[in-house]
Amino acid sequence: MDCISLLFERTSASSPQCSSRLLATVNLDRTRRYEGQLAQHYERLLVASSEDRAALRELAARHGRADEAKPIEVLANGVDLSYFATNPSPPG
């Protein structure tokens, strides 16, 4: 999973559309609280990146119950990023 509140933070700070910024801002606090409580309800959380893991750990410490927090692990996506790296200069 992704840390949705992290996406809302980015959207509220930098979306070119005012409506997107407003919607993200409105949903940010309750999403942070919800995500902070997730770790206590599951045996383990799998996330897409170390950035998501760090954000969810912080939210769990702030909004959850630390004594009930479970492991949050990064599940590698299996794509060889060096092989599929983008070419900074297009062929021409």
C-alpha cells in the first residue's frame, strides 16, 4: 500500500488545481489519524517504498498505540530499475 496522507500532503502543497489542493487539505488530518491506527489492526503492513514506511511509522507513533504496532515492511516491486532506467536524452 501507499501512505495516502503523504500523497495528500504533496497534492495540497503543489497541485496546480485549486480544487485538488482543497480536497487534499480537507482529507489530510482524518487520513493521517486513520493510517496511524492501521498498524495495530494487522499482523504486518506491506508498503511500496521506504518513504511510505517512514511516514506510516511516524503516523503510528503519533496516532496509534505504540504497544500494538506491528511491523511495516517494504515489498520490492520486482522491476529492475537499472535495466528499465529512463534515457535522459531522447534519441534524435
